[in-house]
Amino acid sequence: FFQCSALTEIRLPENVTSIGKNAFSGCSGLTSVSIPEGVTEIGYSAFIQCSSLTEIILPESLTKIGYSAFSKCTGLTAVTIPEHVTRIGDSAFYETSLKTATVLSTDCTFAEADTPYSIFPDGTVLHGFKGSTAETYAKAYHYSFEALGDAPQAPLRGDYNGDRDLTIADAVLLARFVAEDAALTDEQMEAIISHAPDYDGDGLAAMPDVRAVLKKCSEA
């Protein structure tokens, strides 16, 4: 779709995991893009010079935004960077009309602004969590920064009952999950799944995971 100026809308298939180099570069008529969950990377200059694009919603699955990915998208005035993004490439949003960029990732790597082309245009206000790499980047390269508050606490591995502590009660819940206890509530099931029942990382949720949680409890 390189320089396909007649293209106005894109709906990518659900099985797409990356958007490649120059994929939609120069699609100046593009006004709407639907990027599905599952996309982890937006490549080099993927949407450069899509000047009619006024909004882009990035999926939670995204981890990397490439060099000049949205550069010269002059219709863009705001963007939210999802929490799992680990790297934003140089010039990613350069020469856009961004007024604000909200960075939900606390430890994202920002390409060094060692060229005349930095990631965001001058005057962009960065929003992020206190102590985040977004705050560090803003201070280093003279962007205004507005804090969203303290960074959210990372979930405690193995805390299946959600009490912010790792105890025998968590091991008991996991043992019931492994045994497929029908008495577990939907809420308990969701909590266990969200905190990774495969505690030992062998690809299975089984009794060795219960023993690993018990061992960790005894070390605390």
C-alpha cells in the first residue's frame, strides 16, 4: 500500500502480529486505522506521511514502535502509548501536530535524541507515571511532563488470593485449581489465571507449581 493516496480506511486481520517497513507510507488519504490486539510491532516508517490520519489507537499487545513510524502524520494531535511498549524509535512521532503523548509504560526505552529529529515534536506535553522513563526522557530533552500519579504496583507472582502477600493460602488455591475443583468461583479462577498458575515456568500448571509456591513461602 506504499503511497496509495486513495486509501481512506484500514482494518487489519486479527492474525496480524506486525506492520512492516513502509507498509502504509505516504497514504495521504488515510483517515482511519484499526490495529487489532496481537500486533506487537509497528515497523520503520510504517505510517509516515499519512497526513489525514487524525487518531490512532494502539493495541495493548504492542511492544515496539519503529523509527519514523508516524512521522509527518500532521493530523495527529494526541497519542497514548500502551503499557507493554518497551521501545519507541527515533522520530516516531516527529513532525506531527502532537500536543500530548501519554506513556503508560513505566520502563520504556526511548531512542536517544542525538540527531536533529527527536521522537516527539517540540512543545509536546508528556504524561506518564512518577519515576518512569517517560519522566526521565522529558527532563533530559526539555519536554513538559505531567505526572499521572505513582506507577502501578506490579502483580506479586503467586498472589492468587490478591492480598499482596505470598502465603500458604495461595498454595491451597493453586492446588484446588490444579485439581480442577468445581467449587472455585469465577472470580477465584480469573485471579489465578491472571497471576500465572504455571509458577515454575515449565509450561504446565501442575502440582510442582504448588510445591514451588510452598517453597517460596517458607523462604519469606
